[in-house]
Amino acid sequence: MSANTWTIAAARDALRKGEITAVDLTMSCLTAIDAGDGLNAFVHKTPDIALDQARAADVRLAAGDAPAMCGIPLGIKDLFCTKGVPSQAASNILKGFRPEYESTVTARLFGAGAVMLGKLNMDEFAMGSSNETSCYGDVVNPWKVDGRKLTPGGSSGGSASAVAADLCIAATGTDTGGSIRQPAAFTGIVGIKPTYGRVSRWGIVAFASSLDQAGPMTKTVRDAAIMLGAMCGHDAKDSTSADIPVPDFEAALTGDIRGKVIGIPREYRMDGMPDEIEALWQKGIAMLRDAGAVVRDISLPHTKYALPAYYVIAPAEASSNLARYDGVRYGHRAKLSAGDGITEMYEKTRAEGFGPEVQRRVMVGTYVLSAGFYDAYYNRARKVRALIKRDFETVFADGVDAILTPATPSAAFGLGEMSNADPIEMYLNDIFTVTVNLAGLPGIAVPVGLDRQGLPLGLQLIGRPWDEAGLLNHAHVLEKAAGFVAKPDKWW
Amino acid sequence: MAIDIDTARKVAKLARIRVDEADLPKLAGQLSGILGFMEQLNEVDVTGVEPMTSVTPMRLKRRADVVTDGNQQAAVLKNAPDAREGFFAVPKVVE
Amino acid sequence: MLDLTHTAPKPRVIAGAKHDWELVIGMEIHAQVSSNAKLFSGASTSFGAEPNSNVAFVDAAMPGMLPVINEFCVEQAVRTGLGLKAQIHLASAFDRKNYFYPDLPQGYQISQLYHPIVGEGEVLVELSPGVARLVRIERIHLEQDAGKSIHDMDPNLSFVDFNRTGVALMEIVSRPDIRGPEEAAAYVTKLRQILRYLGTCDGNMQNGNLRADVNVSVCRPGQYEKYQATQDFSHLGTRCEIKNMNSMRFIQLAIDFEARRQIAILEDGGSIVQETRLYDPDRNETRSMRSKEEAHDYRYFPDPDLLPLEIEQAWVDHIAATMPELPDAKKARFMSDFGLTDYDANVLTADLESAGFFEAVAKGRDGKQAANWVINELFGRLNKEGRAIVDSPVSSVQLGGILDLIASGEISGKMAKDLFEIIWTEGGNPAEVAAARGMKQVTDTGAIEQAVDEIIAANPEQVEKAKANPKLAGWFVGQVIKATGGMANPATVNALVAAKLGL
């Protein structure tokens, strides 16, 4: 098997044993990337940087000074600011923007010796669930049905597609309402959103500050544990970053969950949920029970209100976070007509620079924060958010260790299939994932099976705050039991 | 709550996004749909509930009063669409 | 306890064409915290740097940049609150105030609308001895300053500099308790004095480190009392806000103009539109700022990049324990300890440097004499040369040395002034300089007696005149002092002349 198909764990071991060099491993990925243009996953390739970093990694490996991520080639979501490399959040408004700084997460990864292959496609400003709002065009899922091109999900669609298609060993993603977990489920890979505050947000283009968290998107749970360890940790530059110790996540993968209590929330059994999703869920429940866990029905009564609360809070924060894209200091500035003043510059720049979904959300956010509506919408949503968080706190206090739910309400759908749909229909993709962001909890999507069409389906595990270690161990058990090894047929 | 065309125009103005008059009805319709979806929140009894202030309760981090940044005019101006003589240039602002 | 009993001053009354009007004024003072670094970034706050050089990526609102608060700025807000006898809120929070303007790179200002760090306090503004206005403070909050737009460098462009962006400001909001232009200026003066005593703001108005937004309305006599009784604003007129004033003189002129403008409209049957106005000193008028008027909807909401700011009572107590003596207390002490007049005490407590200088001179000496020397000789001389007290060539130790020489009778008052001049220009230890220059008044009665005898003997006609009119004895005193080269102690000479002439 070509080295680009390896896991982080396998590559790490091979690199340390000297069975492969970081340069060769990187070359194998660069070749796969060039052959994978049909997926439209990589939007800025950085082979020169990659090879420089790989050579440096080989020096460290030879010296015996090699952290786990040393020499591992990664794709980086375009939302991360990477010094000197285009970082556009897949938006025309950041056209040509090359940051003079490096995000904390990428700086940590590169500090640990990881290699950057390039920047990955995504939904514009991470707003989307199908990767169809990108200024670079749609990302294509490597999984196909009847020759139909499918969405990889979003917003981290480029990351999901690239990992599933073995263009890279792993990738970074970000998750505001499900943007790591939903695409991971759509492409048959693993994606974890850590506890809010676990990973620094510094240098990641903000969408909704109280919800955004970065995390790894990997081929296995073990890889997620390894890469998460390198991404997280306290950052003095982010006021919301937690100053708590980072455990050895990989060492936590004992495979023993005997006696652990798994909650099954009845409110996640939605009307009209496909049988296949229900069956998959039952399969997952059985797997965890077989592994010795205690399965318990639980209630999270405010689940139904998570999506509307999310679609108040996220656009409100976004409307303010995106005010800085005004054509003054960086990115796109509209060509002005004679007599145009500063207001015209703002209005034209933002109309040209933002795509329709971003414009819509900025306007929704502007509206819900405006005079007379703040209490009715924003404050009410924050109160509902408090109740949603309390729901989780109650079940955890009752002894639940992790919660098992479906990751998505369906398998990947066709690109363009939702183009004429109401925006709300697209938002329903996040129905199982947004609660986790609202409550600030860690959540992981694990591939568990294939649907009738042969498309991957995933389940989601939700953990206690800061218990990524326990969560990963549960996911590890589920992954082992599911034995998901399917790969998309290479057509690209 | 239905958003009328005037409100849509006002919101677009407040958000500094130019929307052609012809596109306002569609925008108003979409905003109405989204806001209608949010109306569900009115079903929740939030009496006595404090709005959530921080996702994870922590003490706000503080910095010492030390100059650790700045002196990077070139880097600050590097991505500017129009920079002149050390300044960012914009169309004339009338106060 | 301080004796702060006072009577309230009369409000300014402006006679309109039809009837009398009173002024009602509230102020928002923006005081720059005297910190090294900005409120949420590590960039310098220094004034006058190259454009866009004191700018961190946070200040330029680069994508993904995040704020982290400067603890010193929080401490200064608390200190200021304590200095204004205000409630300190152990829990406060930061909100975003959203609007578009080129000098506001984030598209929002981080401020504290819903939960300010400091609540209600007060400032006593003395207008003359025993007459003072107690101005209530509504709140103090921390916020970011904006950048600076320069409109006159290019005909078609504005140039933007972010050096000031993100510098910490304390916005000190008063209740509408100020009743005239002079009171407004006195309020700013007093607040500035307190801030400078506290060391929380340098009060430099020229650099814009202290600026005032002034809310002005007018009402018929009697209405204001109804407002005070009920705190119901409907008894008052509609206000206009004059933005960004940084001169005491302009504050007064602007208020006066604005009040007369409003009166003219009201007497003409019109009504006042609540709006933001700008004062133009060249034309001495205020005009509407239309740019600030459109779409006044700031969409405040809690900043999700920051957590609530919680401070501990023990920390507040620690700050309270390190509070300096404030102007009112210092003035009272100077009056009681040194026997100063109200006027002299005001002059000497105007700023900490003057007060400190005076106190060093007065300590263990005659307080009144020290006050006279500091105010008349030293301040007079400093003013003449446009120097500040901190740049005084004569130190408090040197001035004290001069006063000691007077007190011991070694030099006369006239000599002391000469000596002061010498020390001013050449420096040195006053006692040594006086000795080296032979500046020593003769108190040896033998030597003086001899001179008196000689002059009496040489001027029999004058003697007769003086005996007839004792006022003319002064002529002899002058002659004696002249004869001794100015060294004779005038008191001694006086006594001897009188005795010898038998007066």
C-alpha cells in the first residue's frame, strides 16, 4: 500500500524505525494530491513548504528527537491562518490574504514536526453543511453512488474528502455546529470536536466565537488521539482557552469500557428518521453493551430547541465577527464609481466578497441583535442554551459517562441536490451535532457501517467536559467492534 | 415574524451589504423563513433562567502591563488594498 | 472627618427673548488609562509614534486575532472608582458595540454596556469657598479607544492610523447635575485633578488623553427641581451631545452656544432633535454630525471572545489600602496644619507635584511663609519661563534652605530674593552660596551702632526733622543699611535708630 494511505500511528512507527523518510512519505501524499484535483479538496498546495518541513523532520527523526506528529503530512483547513500562505476561509472577501502570523494550532503541529501539504477547501467562513458555499467551488466526496457526485458534508468538507481519499495522512478541521463530525460521518472517517476551550482559537478565522473549536480529522480513533494531543493545550493568547493539563490521549485507549454508562437520549429519535440510521444506532448500542458497558435510556428535554437556538446565536456572533471584512486593511476592496464614499465602499465590498449564505447569516445575525429584538431572540436563545447545557449536566451527574447518538440524519447527499431547498432544510443536517457545541462538550463521529447504497454512516459519541480521553476510549471500542474498513473506489 | 421589504433593506444597510432593490423581496422571504424557524424558542419556559455567559466557567485571563507587540508597520500594512505613507487609505470620510 | 459642608451654586440662567431658561448638563469623560500597553493587546500606548507602528495584529483586527485583558487597566478603573467613592462591581462584563467606521477595525468597540466595572459615585466640585456642586457619577466602564482618521492629507482620501486603536479608556459618566458652562469646566478640572492624584490618567487634554462628550439641554426654571425629586427625565428638555471636546475653554463656549441655539429653536415654537453635534472652534458654533446619526443601532451583545470579568474583594481592598490622599483631604489638611487660606490651599493642591513641593518646603518651617514663597516667588518665576514645577531649577530642599537662612536671621528678605535668583540660575547649597558671597546681614549691634552714630552725627538737620516727624526715621534706616552694604538686619537697625533718636 502506498504510504499516503497510512494512518498517523503506522507512519509514526515506520518513520521512527527508519522504514520510510518523512520526505518520501510527503512525496507520496503530494503525488496523491496532484492526482486528486477532481475532488477539489486542496485549494492551495504548498509542496515547497512541505518538503522543507519533511527534511527538517528527517533530521529530528535521525537525532531521535521526534514527537509523534514528526514528519506526518497534513492538510490544513483554509480557516487556519498560516504564515505567508493564502488563508481565505474559502471567501472572496479574503482574496489574496496572506497572514503575517501562524495560528496557535498549526504552530503547535509544525512545532511537533508535522508537515503542511496545503490548504483545504471548506464552506465559506465555515458556514454550510455541504461544502457548496466555497469561493473555490464544491468539494466532491470520494464516495460515489451510481456515478452521482456527492457532497463530503461541511464545513470541513475539504478535510474530510482529502483524508478519506488518502491525499494526506490526516487534516485539521473546525466545528461550530457539526463541521467536523458531519463531514467525517459522510466520508467514513473519524472526527472529534474537543471540549470548548481545549484547543486555542487564536489565528483561526472566527465564525461564532462561543461555539468554534478546532479538532483533528483522521482515519482512525487512535490517530485522532495522537493528533489531538499535539493540537491542544493552554494558550495565553486566547482568553477562552483552558489552563488544564492535557492527558496522554493515546494511552487512554485501553479498549476497556466495562461498567461505563452509555446514555441513549430518546429525543434524538426524530420523526421521519431513516430506518437505516435507526438500525445503525441500535447496532452501536449493541456493540457497546457487548463490550461491557451499561446502556441507559436518558432524556435531554431541550434537544428540539438546539437548532433554532444555534441559528440565533451563531449568526449573531458571526455578524459581528465578520464586520472586520470591510475592504480597509486586507482582502477584497470593490472598485468604486465616481462619487462613491466610504459607505459605498463597505456595501459594495461586502456584497461582492461574501457569498449568498454568508450574507444571509450576517443579515440574520444583524437582525436578531438589533434594537427591540435582542431580548426576544438573542437573550432568549442564550437562556435556552443554558437549559440545553443543564440537560447534559443532569445526565452526567446521574452517572452517564458518554452519550451515543447518530451523527447525521442521512448519508451523504448529491451535490446540488439541496440547491433549491429552503435554507432551513440544509440547517437540519446539524440536528444531532449542534447540541454539543451549545453545551461546549466533546463529541466524536466514528464510522460504523454502510447504508444500502454503500455509503458510510457514522455514530456520534458525546463525552463529559474535558473527558476527551474517556470519549476516545469509547470511540475506540466502537470502532473496533464496527470493524469499518471500507474505502471508496478510486475514480478521481 | 414576517420581514417586510423595508426591514430587509434596513438590515442590509445596517450590515453594510449592498442588495439590489430587485433582490429585496427574496431576501425578505428568506429572512422571514429563518426567523419563523426561530419562533419555536418561544415555546420554552425560560423563567428564572440566566442567559449563558461563558461556555466553560473559568477566571478571565489577565496580561501584565508590558509592551510585547507592535513595531511592525510593514507587516500590518502588508495586505492592505491601499496603503500610503504608513497609513491605510480609504475613500474620503465626511464627518 | 473632612469638613465638606457647602451650599449649592445657583444654576446659570439665560434670558431668552420670551423668558428665562436654565441649563442642564451631563458629561461623559473619556480618560485614557495611563498604561504602558493597550487594553487588549501588547502594543505600546506611547504618543506620537510613526503611523501604524504601535499596532498589534489584534489592534488591526486581523482574522483570527483575540483580545486578552491588561490587568493594570482593570486595576486603574477600580482605583478611579474608589477615588470617586463609587461602588466597585466584582462582576462585570465586556460587550461589543457594533458600527462601521474606518478607524474602528474590528467593526465593533469592546466596551461595557450591561455590566460596567464601577457603579455610582460622586465628585464634589468647588466653585468658590463654601460653594460647591455635588455631581453624581452614574458609572465608569472600560472600553477601547478608536484609531485616528486624517482627512486633510489628500483631497479624495482619508488616511487611517491605528496607533490609538485599542488604548484603554475609562468612560466616566455623570448624571445631569451640572448647571452651567463654568460648572462644567470646574467639573472637568476637578475630575482631572483627582485622576492625576490617583495616577490613573495623565489628564493631558492636548493629546486627547482626556476628552469630554457634553450633553446639553435647557429647561424652564423649576423643571430641574422636579427632575431631581423624581429622577424622571421627562421634566427635562431634549438633549444634544457635543462630542470629543478637549479644551476647558471650548467646553464652555460650546455649551453656551448650544444652549442659546436650543433656546432660540424652542422660543420659535420648534423642538430639539436629539442628536450628536460637533463644536467648531473657528466659527464658535456646533453643528450636526450626520455621519454618526444614520442607523444608530449598535447591536450591543456580550463579547464571546472574553469571559465575564470577576475580581476579588481582597484585591479591591488591597487597592483601597494603597490609595493616595485625595485633593479634598489634602486641601483640608494644608489649611489646618499649615494655616493656609482657602485660596492658597487650592493653588498648592491643584496638582500632586505642587503639593509635594510645598509640603517638603513647609515641613518643620513656617507654613504661611513657605506658601508665600512657593506661590509668589517660585510659581511666579516658573510661569514667567513657562516651566512646570517638576522642571524647577530650585528644589524644595534649596528653597527650604533659603527659608532657614531667613528664619535664623542670617539673611534679610531682600537678600533671600537675591539668593533665590542665584540659586535659580547657578544652583548650589543656599547656605554655602550665601557664605561664599558674603551675604550675611549684620546683627552685631556694635557695628550697626557705630554706623548709626556716624550717620546721626553727619546729618544734624535730618535728626531735627525726624524728631519732629518720626516717620522720617526711615531715612536713617535706609542710610544705615546702605552704609553696611545691605548687610544690616533691618529690624535691628530700626530699633537702634529709634533708640538713638529718642523716638
